[in-house]
Amino acid sequence: METSRSRIFENSIFIFLSVLASGILVFSTIILVARDLGATAFGQFSFILALCSIIQLFADGGFISITIRNISIDKEKLTEILGNVLTVMLLTSVIILFVSLIALLFVDTNLEFKLSLIVMLLAAF
């Protein structure tokens, strides 16, 4: 029992440090991007980043949490669960990507903004 607690504590520390390092890296990157782009271009970048983050939330759909729960319940069906989840996530992501690209046709903005949004959508995919 003590080794289990020790392992949980070590894993918790590792996760905390990885989240902290990721946050510092993202914060530093945003500062550097803001300095280089200027106010208007950084505003567009922020909008594109926020929009892609929201779209990615819908594309994920909680599949990661469901997968972890199902694997912990029935470890023998690991390959079946992962195969099903990856297939559904891929299909969901493709559908949301195409819907987003079609919706982008109706947005009245400049071509540079649309191309930037397309690149971010593909990167999020």
C-alpha cells in the first residue's frame, strides 16, 4: 500500500511540473509573438487561437476521459477500446474541420486572415 501511495505522489508531482513547464513555455511564446506582431496582427492571432481552441474542445468531445474510464474498467479490451475511440475521434475531427472550413467561406475578412485560420485549423486537426 505504501508503494502505491509513493507512486501516486511521484506521478502527481511529475504531472504538476509538466503542467507548470508547459504554462511557462506558452506564456513566454505569447509574449514573444506579441512583441513581433504588433497590436493589430496580435489581435487577429489571439482571435484565431481562441477560435481554434473552442473548435478543438468540440472535436475532443470528452473522448479522452471516457477512454481512460473504460480502460480502467476493462483492461482486457484495451486494443478494442483504443481502436474504437481513435476511429470516432478521427471522424469527429474531420467533420468539424470540414464544417469549420465551409463556415470560413462565409466570413468576410481578408485572405491573409483566412489562410492563417486554415493553417491553425489544420494544425489543431
